[in-house]
Amino acid sequence: MIPIHDTPNGASFAIKVQPRAKRNAISGVVGDTLKISLTAPPLEGRANRACTEFLAEVLDIPRSSITIAAGAATRRKMIRIAGMSAEEVRKRLQQSSAHIESELNG
């Protein structure tokens, strides 16, 4: 699993976004980043909005709790989750990844 850090306001972790994908999904780990595929194009902030919406759905939290702390104009982004510990984020990401894998495998 990727490194997820506790911060004074919540947790943070790095992602790499692949825009214009076939579907929204957690598609793996690249180095120390979580790779996320999004159907939205990287135009006018659409991929960033899709990113926060997708992560809110995966983590089962309000969109307002998610901030792109760095990298809004690049594919590699630093995500900050307000009001949640690194351990809780890790747990929810693992649960979501297991659920996605089970859907793909059977």
C-alpha cells in the first residue's frame, strides 16, 4: 500500500491520475502513488472534480472533506483528507480495492 501520512488536519497521500480512461477506478500503485483512472478529460478542471467525487465515493465521505493540496495542473497530485486519520484512509482504500478486484474477478 502507498504511504499515507497523518497531518494536523487529517491525512494526505499522493495519486497519479489517468484522464480519459474507460471507467473511473483505482487502477493500481505506481511507486509511492495510488493510480486512479478517470473518464473525465483534463480540461477546465473536469478531471480534478471527477477525482474528488470519485475519492469521496470510494472513501464514503463528503466531497468537501477532500482537497487537492498540490498538483492541480498535473497528473501527480497530493490529496488531503480532512478529519480522517491515515489508518482510517488506508483501511477504506484497502476495502475498496478488494471490492473492485472481486468485481473484476468474478
